Amino acid sequence: MSESAYWQNIAGRAKAEGRPFFSLAPMEAVTNAIFRRVVARAAAPDVFFTEFTNAISVTHPKAKFTVQGRLYVAPEEAHMPVAQLWGHEPEAFSRAAEAVKNLGYEAIDLNMGCPDSTVIKNHGGSDLIRNFDTAAAVIAAAKTAGLPVSVKTRLGYSRLDEWHDWLTFLLQQDIPLLTIHLRTKKEMSRVPAHFELIDDILKLRDEVAPETLIQLNGDIENYQQGVQIAQEHPGVDGIMIGRGIFTSPFAFEKEPKEHDIKELLGLLNYQLDLYDDFEKRFDTSRFPSLKRFFKIYVRNQRNAASLRNAMMEAHTTDEVRKLLAESEFTK
């Protein structure tokens, strides 16, 4: 399969259904093999991404063992996710690309939009918006493994008016897919996503690289909203949902239905079981990060706050299970 065919096939299948393709955004300590399976059980998108992984760590003699969990794909997963890598050293991306290819990954995405201060201090993520030459070298290096290499980025670093030069540059790099979070790094998520720029971005794509697919991210909570955006802005190929998944694990549901608390807690128990298996497999405790998911399942019901607060004080999955079993929601 050619580098462009991977994404063209995904987009083509969705287009045949009269819709954009959908993906779950790569999120730190979120989009691992545990939560990907939870979302797949609730309502799967067309594409999953891994947590973002430091390119250096993928092949580092010592650090490579710490990222095994990040790149682990469970046998039950229907499709390989896209491996998302971050960093700034071309040689590291060349080695990492070959390594993830050997793990069975079929596509790579480069993180050029993360606003995290630690990532930026290490010259990755959004810092590449300020370093065009490094960004170009990283893209070229990642391509050496022969896998399709896409980019996820933001509109700019400090100013909104950076978007035109930055996106033009990326479109000139011969990439099959460009995912754009419709804010700058400086804006973080403090302002609404700049939907007003969508048509201008599509026009730029059509002028510079008409074969490159455009995927949008930012303030998109569910499938219905994503379809509406694509209908209002012809030329949008894909929709990526990030924080919307914390509003509902059923964000990708094509025909929304009511989901009662027992169904939601069933998903939570499934996630707890997957977490226990993951922890045994990699001997790496991530229980504190598990707590961020509780609000997905217990949020709008009467007395939900007291149960959620109790779960936040738990230290093990068994303690959480005990709280759920004793709660009024399972009676």
C-alpha cells in the first residue's frame, strides 16, 4: 500500500457513507490499549491514535522499556492505531519509525502541536511551529521507514496570524494528512476554536496540496457535530474528537441513544478489568491516571458527586469495585 493510500482508503470508506472519517485524538495517559478498547466497545471511531511517545525513547537502550505500554496494541483491537511520536531529533525519528513499523504499525503521526511546557522545553510539540527547518527534517526522517507520515498541529505558536505561513509550509512537505487543532499554542483551550478559519484553510490546501486530507480538532464533542461541520465546510475530510470523549464515551455514536447509569458503570468495570491486566503485563502502576476517567461514567446522576469523590480517594481497582457494588446505582 502506498503512503497516501492508507489515509485515502479510510477517507474513501467514510465518504461512501456521506460523512467525514472520525478519529479519537492522541492524549497522554488516555489513548492507550485500555481506553481504546473501552471506546471501541461504546462506539468506535474510524481511527485510533496512541498516546504520544517520545521518539528517542522508542529505541533508547533503557527508556525503550518504559514506552512499551504506550505502544502496546491488544490482540482484541480491531485495527492497529496510528503511532504518534514527538521530539525534534531527526535521527531519533528515523530509528523510531523503523521500530514502530516492526511492531506492526501501519502509519505514523507527528506531534507538532502539544502545548505542554515540558514537551516544549525539550523542543517538541508546538515548539516546532517556531522551527520550520527542524520540522522539515523530522518529517523527512520519519518517512524513511516507508510508512505514511501525517502531522497534527495548531494554528500557530503565539499569534493567530501565523497560521497561513505555518500551514503552507506543512502542506509543502508532501504529507497525506494534516490534522489541525483550531487554536494556537498560546491560546491553549481558553478560547473557542477558530471555526471561522476553516474555509480559508481548505482553500489554502486546495491551492498548495490538493491531495492532502484535512482533519479538524478542537471543540468538537460528538459525531453529530462533526458531521454538521463537514456539511457546512465542504472539503473537510476528517474530524478528530479529543476532550469530547470525557463528556460521553459514546461520542462516536452515529445514532445517539440514552445510556443509563448501569450501562456506564458496565463500561467502567470493563476498564477496571483491562487496567488490571495491563498493570500485570507491564508492571507499571498508573492508578492515579485512572482517576481522570471516573467523571466520564459518574457525573449527572443524583448523588453522583459523592460516589465520584469516594472513588477519587480509592487506591486500588478493588476499592473502586467495592464502592460501585455498594452504590445505589447498582441496586
